[in-house]
Amino acid sequence: MKAAILMTGRLLNAAAVLAPPLARRVAYKLFFRPADRAAVHPREQDVHAAAAVAEVDLDGVPVATYSWGDGSRPVLLVHGWSSRGSRFAGMIADLLDRGYSPVTFDAPGHGDSGGTTTNLLQYERIIRGLQDRHGDFAAVVAHSFGVPCAFHALRTGLRAGCLVAVAGPAEFDHLVTEFARQLRLRPSLARHLREHSVRDLGVDDLWTRFSSVFEPAALAVPLLVVHDTDDDVVGVDHAHRIHAAYPGSQLLITSGLGHRRVLGDPRIVDPIGAFLDTHAPVAVQRSAYPL
């Protein structure tokens, strides 16, 4: 996979010299397209199969949604890029044991959902649709790209009792920086990604407004920040910046788990469950939506 990524970057950089418009167009399409459509891992199969499966329609794109439990204390789980809702399987089992009702989804271009591309604004619409369906959330747990999505949703009206941010970037611009780093893109291509994302998404201050650390005073719920020192996708320094931006937040740092394995490891699953038991409301507003 790494060799394929590097080869893609070399081809784009060569095209940026020979045919700049083509290189910019291809790089932009790749930026919004997940690297692959993750399958359900064997260790996730049992939890995944036990879910109540439904759909959210997103402009004709079917978005797969999943829920467990009796719905009385829903907890929203927001997955990251090139991931899927079933990646929370280890956490889902623990949440069910604690009396919560996990809710998650596969974003467009991910898992069992339709489409080929996705962006933060689509995440926001899906999350709001799930709140309409399930009512207020006792908590939100987000991973990686899902972290800035969760922060933005909570700043703009999503109702939840607390937030857990796992391996998330502090600044939204990290998405471009990391994409360009992995492909070793020319600065001109990275600059094009930033400029045209602003144009196409229609948000002038996109790279500021959607950062996890934007307007911290607007987040009025308890926050737990979780990160691993061996994360090679989003460095642990991001966790320290998020923690510093939110006075009163809690910080949990692990080591040896990296960016993805951290999600289902008991070293974070148990503390996250304990954090929710302390900070998530016992009763939440239920939805009138027929579940």
C-alpha cells in the first residue's frame, strides 16, 4: 500500500510539470476519496451482525446506519477516514454492558454505504439525521477524521452529554498536510487542494472553522482526549494542543497502539466507559422517530 501511495505521488508530481490542470484535478478527486472501502474485520463480525441496520438518504446516496441496545441512552460513534462504524466493535460491547445504546454509521464511500467520496459537511448532515432519529446523545465518541466532525457538530447544535476525542487532529488543515506528506506532493498541489476545497464547500474559513480547537468556549460538555504516542498519522502533539485549548478536559495518553489499534484496546475502552459513566446524563431526550 505504501509503495502504491508513493507511486501515485510521483505520477501526480510529474503530471504537475507536464499537465498541471490534470494533476490538480486528479489530486483533488483523490483527496475526497477514501483510500479503500474497509471490510468488516473478523473480530468485529459478531458485534456487526447483531446491529439493527437502517439507512439515511443523503441526496440519493444510501448511508448505512447501525444501532444496538434499547435506545434509552444512545452514544454516537463517529469513525475516521477509510474506516467504518464496525471498527468500534470492542467499544460497542463494553458500552452495551454499561447500559448504553451505541449508534454509528458508514460515511459515503465507506463500509456498506453508497457513494465514492465524502466530506465533513456530509458527516454533519448524517449526524443530525441520527439525532433526529435517536434523540439527544448521552455521549459522542469520535476517532481520527471523525474528531473535528464531532467538535463542529457540537459547536453548531448537536446535543450530547460529553465528548471523547480519539486520535484526532487539532487543526483541520492537518488533513491536507498529511495527504501531501504521504504522497510527497509538490507544494503547488497542496495549495490547490486548500483553495479549491474552500471554493467547492462554500466555507471561506474552512481550515479554521472546522478545526478541533476552533472557538473552544462554544463546547459546553466534558471532554476526554485520547491519543497514542506511536500514532504515525496524527501525532500525539495534536492531543496536547486539544487538551490545552479546553480547560478542564481530561487527557489519556497510551503507547504502542498506533493510530488504529488504539480504538478497541482495553487500555482506552475501560477508561472511556468510566468517563461516560461519570459524565453522560442518566436520562436523555428521546426521539419520536419510529426506531
